[in-house]
Amino acid sequence: MTNQIMIFLLDTILGLFSLALLLRFYFQLLRVPYYNNIAQFLIAVTDFVVRPARRFIPGWKGLDMSTLVLAWLAECIILTTIYLYQGFDFGANMATAAGVMGLLGMVAIIKMTLYIVLFMIIAQAIISWVNPYSPLAPLLNTFTQPFLSIFRRRIPPIANVDLSPLFVLIIIQLLLMIVAGVQMEVKSMLD
């Protein structure tokens, strides 16, 4: 019972922190407007660890790689702690276990990225129907534009209905199935 509570707390707290770091990275990557409440919140929540990490983790082509690496490390810590609480013995083959935890952390980051894009596209579609002048609309438009524009160039609106979100959601679902398969393969390396 205590193990389950500890796993839940760790997964929730570090998972939300990892999500904040990942969102901060993608907001910078996709050039989401800096002066909005969500971006300011993400910076305020993550700055205490990102600023010191920048000394050790250099940027790459103008991107703050420290946020991405820290998100990955948080996911690795979550996974390692969960396996430890479940009684997994890392001592048997420490190098293999560390490599597998690193790979599982990367898979978790990819999975979280797909869910972020999925949520943003659904939120943008709902807001565009309900309140297109919402303060969140510019943020969501900037975030989803690179994904939707691929289909908007090839598929015209049908009766003024943009079907590009539908195609992106289908592709994300397919990618999530592939990621789940990869995750199972990586987990089998621990056996």
C-alpha cells in the first residue's frame, strides 16, 4: 500500500514537472508567444532547475536543450523509482538496466509529446468553435500550425470545415500504437 502511494506521488509530481519542462521546450521550439500566462507560468515553475542546468547542458541551434534533457532525466527517475518500488533488482546487470531506463525515458518523452500535440489540437478545435477570440487561441494556433499546415496545403476545407485536425489526430493515434509497441520491446530487454 505504501509503495503504491509513493509511486503515485512520485509519478504525479515528477510527471507534471517533466510535462512543464517539455512544454517549455516546445513553446520555444514552435515560437509560441512568450508573453502569455501559460508560458510565464512554465518559466516560473521550471526556472529554478533550468538556469543552473544551462551551465552544463549547452544549447543547440538556438534551442534550450537543458529543458529537454531535464524532462528526460525526470522521466528516467520516475521509471527507475517505480521499478525499484516494484522490487526489480538493478544490481544483476546495472549497465543494461541503466540503458533500458534511458531508452524508456526517451519513449516516455515521445509519448508525452504525442499526447501534448493531441490535446493541443483538440483544444484548438473546440476553442475555434466555441470562442475563437479566446486568449488561448493565439497560443494554440501557434503551437498546432506546423502540424496542421501539412494537411491544409493538400486538403481543402469541405463546406468550410477544416479536416486537417482529423488527419493529424489519426496519425497521432497510429504513432501512439507504434510507440506502445516499442515500449513493450524495450521493457522486454529487462527480462
